[in-house]
Amino acid sequence: MSRNSDRLGATRQDTQPPAQMEDSGGFSFVVPTDFVELPSGGRFYSPNHPLHNQESIEIKQMTAKEEDILTSQALLKKGVALERVIANLIVDKRINPNSLLVGDKNAIIIAIRKYGYGNIYQTKVTCPSCSTSQDYSFDLNEANIYNPGDDLGEDVALNENGTFSTTLPKTKVNVCFRLLTGTDEKSFLKGMEDDKRSKVEKSITRQLYAIIVSLNGDTSEEAKRYFVENVPSIDSRFLRTAYKLAAPNIDLTQNFVCSECSHEQDMEVPLSADFFWSNN
């Protein structure tokens, strides 16, 4: 397994032509743009996707117009505020934010926040040891791009069409699985609302159903449904671990030291509701 040693960020390409010129009467200026490195390197998009084999994506920097979107109660209630912001800021309008792989979308979100409000993100954190809630600052410049490349180990194989295969340890079923996109995330959010009404959370089975392409070559919905409802827990965990190993993403793990009890451990940076507004 390999890990990109470069920190997550965007590199302004001064040699590139300006992405967009804002013009209002006699007043105009070039909207700054940045290039965000994609964790996937464009490897897992279909050949007809604009990001196929593209290592980065060009985005505009956030403006007051996008801030309006992020504070719109109507859009927040519908769960589409962040999606609208991403759509506004992507320079290539052929790219649908929902078609982005989850890891690539996360990279864009972090870059938007960092270049809009700075790299220091202060939020409330609860100490895992003493349960004290405290303000804690994380440096978004410390985020690392995780891309396993071709080094997936013996348990997971990369297929020619961008999917992955693995054989489960208990049932010995050969599973072909795919990476999740923004469309899948929207489906999960809708499913979570359904779970609240039924009072039964189905996050694990929902993820398994979404990532599975085939089971021993069987692509039928009946096979997927039976598998998801009956797979032993040891195989379920194995498959979810295989997915995490294969999926390019952003590693937001940073060192946390409790101000009360001095407990220290690595902690995933919590992307809570104040992510865009913590210091503003």
C-alpha cells in the first residue's frame, strides 16, 4: 500500500488562461481558480467522463454568492446546499458533482473550505478518555491524499474496468465491487431519513448493496439482496475493509491531545456542521 506524501491542496496555475471573467458594466476582474489534486487520479471514471485519467480538477474560489447558498435554510433543509456550491465552483460545467467519486468530492470540499476561510479548522471535540468537550484546532494543510495505486495486497484485485474483486474468507464468494459516488451519498442520506421513520438503521447493508457489482459473476438484484441479508458478519466486515483499502480518499487523521486529562491519540478530523463557519 502506498501513501502520497504530498499534503492535500490546490496549486494555482498562473500559466493557465483565466477560468472566468466577471463583468458588470465598467467593472471587471478575473475570478481566481485553483487546481485540486484528485485522490483517484481520474483512474476510475469511465472513458466518456470529463475526469477520466485527469489528475486534478479546476475550481473557482468561493465568493459571497456561495456563502449565501451555504446559509440558505431552504437549501440546507433539502440537503443540496453543498452540492450547489460545488457545482458553482467547478470550472468545467460538464462535470456533475453527483458523478464525482466520494474521495474526489471530499478533496474538493476541503479545498473549498481551506481557500475560502483558511486552513485552521476549530471545532468542538469530545475527549475519548475523559469525555470533556473542548475547542480544538485542526490544520487542513496536514490532510494527506490516500491512493493505494496498484498496491492492494493479496486480498483485493483491480479489474480492467475500474472495479475490484475479492474472495470472502467464510463463504468463499467472489465479490466484484465498485467505488461510491455522490449519487450514492444522496441515496444514503435519503435512506437515513427512512431509517428514522422505521427506527431501524441499515447503514451497513445499504453500503454493501451499493458497492456490490456481482457475486460469483451473478449481477442480479435477487443475488445481491439475498447476499446482503444473509452474509456472515465476518465476511461483511472483510468486504467493507477491502473497500476502504481500495478507495482513494483524504486522510484527515491528526494528533489530538486533551487539555484536561492529557490523553493523546490519533483522531479523524470531525467534519461537523460548523466546517465552513467555525471561525467566521
